[in-house]
Amino acid sequence: MTGMNVPFFRADLAGHELEYIREVLESGWLTSGKRVQEFEKLFADATGAGHAIAVNSCTAALHLACEASGVGPGSEVLVPSLTFTATAEVVEYLGGTVRLVDVDLTTGLLTPDLLTQALDAHPSISCVMPVHFAGAPCRMLGTTQDPGIVKICQSRGISIVEDAAHAFPARYADGKPVGSSIGTTACCFSFYANKTITTGEGGMVTTNDDAVAERMRRMRLHGIDRSAWDRHTRIGAAWEYDVIAAGYKYNLTDIAAAIGIAQLERAEEFRNARARLVEAYRERLGGIDAIRLPAADQASNHHAWHLFVIRVDPASGIDRNQLIEKINDQGIGTSVHYKPLHRMTHWSKTALIEPSGCPNTDDWFEHCLSLPLFPSMTADEFESVCTAVESAVANCLAGTPRV
């Protein structure tokens, strides 16, 4: 035993969260109001986007973005199988069909080559949802000779909705922040409790398209053309409004936005702390032959480092589940990202998939586990995690029959 329990994640709420929440409570306005507007402006500035629309979850952001991009009955949408179910389920909300695609085995990302193969085989695809897995952006931008995801889709008239739930504050290859909407319809972020910044529950969607932004703003609150805050603060009848479409109840509260503003103030501090832990993990665990660490070329400032995913080397003979149990037995929290969608009961019945399946995604899932990675991790906690991994690997190897 390490003698210490280390959670998989612990939120750092030591900034201005309590101060800003108190200000909201004392104002008497608790739902979407000036704090939400402030959060949206600050987030748009941070990402370089023309618009940022705050919502109550990343699922809501994905739903609004897909709806605004034209996904509906008859639409076929390409989704990586290595993702959380929300990425795919919003397509079904709108009556579309999900087509699952494999990912790169080294990074867990959708690549331009895999995308091209899927689009060539299925010209009916009308929208692509790249997932910036673990905080690493997909190769959205490329060159004339080697185009990225954006150019590939633009050349075929295909819309793009980015799932950046893991990827704030990451940057694309050209240095622009993820969310600056470089030729995509919209980019969606999560502020769930364990994300890189949190509002408890919440999300944000960014876009540079004025019409798309207007549609999402209206649809996030029942399709009403005037928010409660607008009716409260502007001259005119507060009761007067119109419903332009059957929308949704997806707005963020000022209480949540207050937390988000405080978190946003420290976003780069948090990212830098995670990046230092990643480098420390590399130095400490890099000599263990039985496990593979994230690709070395992901160790740049472009990565948000939401997750630190290691993978068991298949040649070691170690069973991933057994390794997790031995690490957990020492008081260390872990997780698995992700069980593929095509292995889920619902998606195995409703999603389209190649006859060959998604072999890279299967390989990834069968050998991956995520270690604790959070900014407030202490030196003692880090030592406990590394000691537990070293001990667990050694114990598994000792019980592995030699061929």
C-alpha cells in the first residue's frame, strides 16, 4: 500500500470562485444575466472566436452546433468511435445517422488519412465531428500537398463541428487557439466537474459565423427572441417576446458563469501545472518497457493535457484490467478513456460502421488507462501514483507466464 489515497481528479477552486459567487447571490439575479455575458466575452477573447455562447453542458453545445449546421433527418455524420456517447447522441436527437470511424493508434485522434478514406467510401456523409481527444487537437490544418481536416471537408462541401470537450486551452498547429473556428461551423467545450476548467456543469460553443451564432443563441432558450435579462434591462414591455422556433432549455446560470470566470482567470496556470506533471510522468515512468506513454510529439504547448493516458504494451502480456485493479488497490484513482461506441449496446445497433470495424480503437481501448492529472496534485501524491504504477507493473509481470 502507498498509504495515500489519490483521486483521479480534484478541482482547484482556490481562486475568486467564492467571491464571484457571493457577488451573484447579493445581486439577486441568479439565472442567465450579465455574468454569463461577461463569461462569453472573456471566453471569446481567450479563443479568438467571433462569438461564444454559454450553455449548460457540452452536450447542449454539440446539439446546438449540429442543428445550426443543418444536421437533420437523412444526415449522415462521421464520429470517431473513441469518444464519449454525447458526441454521437446529438446526431440522433436531430434525426441523423451516426457513421463511426477509426482513430490513429498512437494518438487516439481522427487523422486526415482516415477521414479521406471514410469520405471516399461514403460520399453521403454531410458533417464530420473531430474529437480533440485528451486535449490534443486533431490535424485540422495542413498544407497544399498534405491538407488537413478543414480543407478536406471544405473541398467536398462538408460541415465540421469540433468536439473540444477536452481541449481548452489547446492550440492548432499554426498556434491559433482551439475554438477560433478556423473554417469550421462551431467548436464545443465542456466545463464539467473534471474538465480543464469547470463550472460544475456547463459548456461553451464558439463560432465565427454570425448567422450560426444567432441561431444557437435563440435555440438555447426555447427559441425565444429575447432573453429574460434582455427584457429586464432594456426599455420596453418586459413581458413581450416572440418564439421563432421550438428550441431547448440550454442556458447557463450566472452562478455557474461566476465560477467559470474565476476558473478562466487561471486556465493557463492550470495548463502549465498539468504540463509539468506530464513531463514528470515521462521522466519517472518512461523507463518501464511494459507501458507506452503518450506520443512524444504531443508534449508541446499545443496540448491542453486534460488526460494522461498510458497504454499497456501488448507484448508484455499484462492484462490491462488486472493492472488497473493493482493500481486501485494501492489507493490510486484511474479511469479508462474510452470504451468504444461500437461496443456499446445502443450504438452497436444503430450506428453505421465498416465491416472491418475499428481495429485501432479496439486496440486502444483494450490497453489504455488514464492516470491522475490535476493542477493541485502534491509531490507526495505524484510519488504515490508513480510508486503504485511501478509496483503494479512489477506484480503483473511476476504473474505473467514466460513464453
